Amino acid sequence: MLVLAVMSQLAEEQYGYSLIKLLSDQGLELDQGTLYPLLRRLETQGLLQSEWNVEGARPRRYYVLSPAGREALTILTAEWR
């Protein structure tokens, strides 16, 4: 369920804190120690893409679903239902 919840929020680029806030607003409390290893694992599996943005006050790594991630999300959503 956690993978599905995280992936469902990544149709648009998000950075870690914004993702934690989005999930929290929907009732799923998640800490950084859980989220960041999950994001790295999903990226290693080819389901996410990420890139650093250093233009703001702080450098942030933004994550978004890859094409394979979009396919996997469709499958996971169908299985969940």
C-alpha cells in the first residue's frame, strides 16, 4: 500500500518534503526514514526518475514517475481495487 500511495502522488514532480506533506494531508503519516529509502529503491527499479534542482534557496531532488512507473501504477491500482 505504501508504494501505491507514494507512486500515486508522483504524476507531477515532487520533492521529499512536499511528498510527505501531500500524504499527510490525505491521512498517511510517513517519516523521512521510510520515504527516502523507498524513493531510492523505486528509482533503482526504474519506476521513478529524479533530478536535482539547485535554483532555489536549497537544492532539492525532484521525483516523478518514469514511463515504466506509470505502467506499474496502473497495474498496482487495478490490483488494489
